[in-house]
Amino acid sequence: MLFGSEVKSLRQGGANIAESYASVEGGELWLINSYIAPYLQAKTWGHEERRRRKLLVSRKELSRLWNAVGREGMTIVPMKMYFNDRGIVKLKLGIAKGKKLSDKRETSAKRDWDRQKARLMKQNSQG
């Protein structure tokens, strides 16, 4: 559920859902920590940039998401925000599993090795 100023800002491309997530609370689905830039022409009746936004879903879809989140380590993540052919804002949601600590260490070690490898390759090509 969006305000008019939020929709107009989205049409101008002023949104960021990179750090946001969705949560089922009280039988409703909420989008948390999403950013929609302020719409400059709506000075008096603007909107909060990072407010919680209610997502409209069917009961069947809500129960499916609720069951998926009930499993350990699962999170509802927004993947894409777009306008459909009727001009309505839609949000594509995915269910993701968080990384364990060992996976994070492995990713960090691989990133460090890739950097070191690139540095060595650069030195060899110059020397």
C-alpha cells in the first residue's frame, strides 16, 4: 500500500530495495527498510523514506510464505520492483537462506585470494 507521492517517486526511478526484507506480522506481510526517495513536488503531503509498507498478497500466498519463514534461517527477500502493464507497482519476492559463519569465512578468503592473484598478475605483466 503506497502513497501517491511514493508512486510518483517510483516512476522517476527513486527506489532502493537492496537492504530491505519482508516479514509476516499479525497475519499481514510488511516490507521493512526499503527506501523510496522523497517526491519534491509533494512538499506538504510527502512520505517517510524508510517507513514500513504493507504488501498486499492473497491468503494462500501469505500462508506459503509464513510456512517457508517458519523453517530455520529462511528470509523473505525482495528481488525486483516493477510496474505491470496496468501501471501497478509490483514486488517480486524470493525466499532465501542465510549464510552460516563458515560460508562467510570461505567467501571472504576467496575474495582475498582473488585480490592477491590480480595483484600478482599485474606485477608480472609490468616487470
